[in-house]
Amino acid sequence: MIHPHTCIRYIDDVIGYGVFATQFLPKGTIVYVKDELEIDLSPEHYQSLPLTFRETVDKYSYIDEKGHRIVSWDFAKYVNHCCNCNTMSTGYGFEIAIRDIQEGEEITDEYGLFNMETEMYVDCKQANCRRRIMASDIDTYHAQWDEKVFGALLRLDQVEQMLWPILSAEMQHALAKFKQDPSQYLSVHQLKWEGALYKWNGKG
Ligand SMILES: [Zn+2]
């Protein structure tokens, strides 16, 4: 579920829709939670779908650490990638604002954490634009992404968390451990789906 202080807006014919903040969202705000209403497709279920369904799923889903395709039931699926994103997936099952997001600003994400099966070409007009987003980005960049997520997590208790009630008991437990001892931090690298490697090696 996406944060209630967001809306969907049409950007242009190339980008399509995007998600925008309708109020100021400070760094440390949980902006998206992978909640129990999300559509969760196992690899077997996905493979059994007709092509038309698979194409739609490919467009709107991300792949989690178990290789499942997750399609958001709300407009979280319209959040676009930016190489200088303002929210990021965490090892805790939610996304967090890694810097202050102003009212009216587009909410953006790092697709390098989404286990993409094909490369994606992007032009996000940022000085650090990588141009190509691929699954192996998580190996290359996880340390710098962790730095941003870690800093945001330290502010969890200092900002309003409207999505707190929908965090699962498991998520809350992992966060409690982090608050007690930040060295227990769960890296974004654990979002990597290792199964893809087996497939490429012809073992699966
Ligand atoms: Zn870019």
C-alpha cells in the first residue's frame, strides 16, 4: 500500500503515469508497504498465465527475494524509477523516504532492487543516470544504497508513520531488533533473488 498522502498523475506519453506527494513527506517516512493485499504470483503461477496477463504483470510488477512477482493492488505500481530516487526498498518489506520529499514532488524508486529479468533503458535526466538498469546492479551498488536506507531508518521514530498499522508482526519485530541494536540492520542485498542465477545456468 502506498502512503495516503500521494496521488497518481499523468506525466506524458513516454513516461505515462507517476505518483506524487500531496504533502511534505520527511526523510524516514515509510512510503510503501508490501502488505497482505498485494497480488503475489509464484513463478509457477506466473508461467501458467496467458500471454496477455504476463505482459501486464511484467509492466506493473517487481520481483521479490523469493522470485515472486508482486503487483500492487493500489497505485504503488505506477511509481517510476530514478537513478537519484527519493524512496528505496529496504530489507524490511517496505520502502522508505531516503530524503525529504516536498509536496508536489514525484515519488521515485530504485528499480535496481527489483530483480529485473531484462535490462531497462532509462533517461532520468540526473547527473548520475546509469542509462541501463539491470538485476546485477544490486551487487554493484548495494553498499551505497544501504547507506541511504540506514540513515533513513534511524529517523523512523522521529516522523509520523501513517502506514505503521499495516506493518506485519514480522516487520515490526525486525524493526524492534534494529532499534535496539542498529548493527542488526538488514541489508537491501537480501532483496536479491538468487533463483535467477540457477535458471540462467540451466539448473532450474
Ligand atoms: Zn537514470
